[in-house]
Amino acid sequence: MAAPKSQACFLLTVLFVGFSCAFVNSSGRFGRSCPRTVTRAAAADRPVVAVVGANGRTGSLAVEAIAKGGLAKARALTRSGNWQPEDASINQEQFEVGQADVTDASSLAAAFAGVAAVVFAAAYSRGKTKPQDVDNAGLVNCAKAVLEQGVERLVVVSSASVTRPYAPVGILLNTIGSGVLSEKLEGEDKVKELFEGSESSYTIVRPGGLTMEPPAGFVELQFNQGDTYVGSVPRADVAAVCAVAASDPLNSGANKTFEMFKGRGRSPLLPWYRGKTRYMVGGVSDCSAMLARLRPDKEVYDIPGALPIGLADFEMVWARPK
């Protein structure tokens, strides 16, 4: 006997809900199989995203971007334990404040307790801290704490040109920054090693030259992989990308490393490199879609070396019979 139309509709609804993803599970974590959807009104149900280095210019903007994004509650972590938003539209229900010092590993366990994601926006301060202590060892401390606390994601604010120490920008930044790019790269590599085979994921964002200009917006931004181009980018856009990478229900940036800059005004990072890249993503208004088009790090390999002629070429020359 055929079921009444009302029963059929009910069954279809149940099936639809069962196969749909609410994206945030009942514990407040980001996930793909869960019974409830996050809304802006349900602040208590939102997962928490912690931002390390929240008193920095990019870190502070990242806290505000997460708070206003609606998918998560922000936790501003600073060495002093104090933070206030500059945006008056952000209210106390959208963020919380905690204390953490990346050079003190013991301070991170409590700071990361119960969070779904961590954004690492800390950076060394000239005359006060050293790159090896913050951008390298401090990042590694955070990565280890993320794994120990079972945090789902780590989003890292790094820098373009970290793999290009012989590029003009690389020489400049490493010279005036006490080898900061080299320390950032070493920290990146250690994060990838630590996360290998774990249930947590990383996203490494390498912005170009940071400015305090108004945000350009996602459609004006370009993402690239392989560290072959450079350009300027507003800090507000970097913060917005970090907020999406940390709270995107699909986790589209998982285990990906990329550079970002405004499409207009970009230039090759290596003066001798003028070729096209298959890894460029741009002209898209949705950041999650941009992240999804990037490739996992293991699939990024056919990129030029640091020098015009690679070591293999030198080896071939020396190996030729006299």
C-alpha cells in the first residue's frame, strides 16, 4: 500500500537532513557530521577560535574578523592578557580574552583549552624579542600545544619570500629582520613535520608586503603557491582570510601553504622568472572557494628553484666527459 504524501515528504526530509552536513558538531567543534547549524544568534553554541598575538596589527584585525564572521567566537590571546576591539560594533558576546606567551610553552595549554582552531599571528618585536624565539620556536610551541589539546586547525601567518632568500625582497627582509624569513621557514617546516599523520590540519598564509590600507576584498586578491610572485596586501585582507581558514566548515585550506597579494601590482619574486604558474587563484569573491582551488602541499612540486640554474644543472655540467 502506498504511503500518504505527508509521510513521503517526512521521509524525504529525514533523508535530506541525514545526508546534509550541519558542519558544527554538538561539542562546538567544526566537523562534517553534526546535528546543528551555527547561527549568529546562538553565541553560546559557536566554536571558539583563538588568535595568538592579538595585540599585533594583523592579529587584532583577525580577532575582529572572526568575531564579525558569525561562525565562531574569537579568543584574543596576548602576553598581557588584555585586549579591546577598535571596532565599536563588536560586543562582549563575540569575543573573550586570555593570556598566552608563545615563548612560554606552559602558558599555551590553558589558552588553547576548548578551542576549535588557533590563528598564529605572533611576530618578533625588534629590540624586545628575536625571530628564532617567536617566529620559529614560538610557532613550534603553538603547534605542539594544538596537537596536545586536540585542536582541529592551526592557521599560521608567515610571509612571502621565505623560500627565496636570494630574491631581492628576501635579502632585504632577512638583513633588516635578523634572518626572520629563514626562521619563519624553519618554523613552517617543523609544523608540517609535526602534523604529518595527525588528525589536526594546518594552513600557512604567506602575505606579501603588509599595508594598513582599507581591505581590497577577496575578488581583488590572488593566491599563489610556489613562492614565485610578490605584491602588497592590506592587513585587513590577511585577517579576513585567516578568519575564513579558521572557521570555514569545509576546512578548504587544510594542509595548504600559499602566498597572497592584490592582483594589481603583483610582480615576479625572482627577477629571472617570467613564466606562468598553474597555482594562481584569483577573481573569486568567495574566500572558501579560493582556498578549495589551491592544492595540498604534497601536490605542489613543479616550481622554479632559488637560482636561475639549479644544482642539478651544475652537476650535469661537471659530470660531462672532458
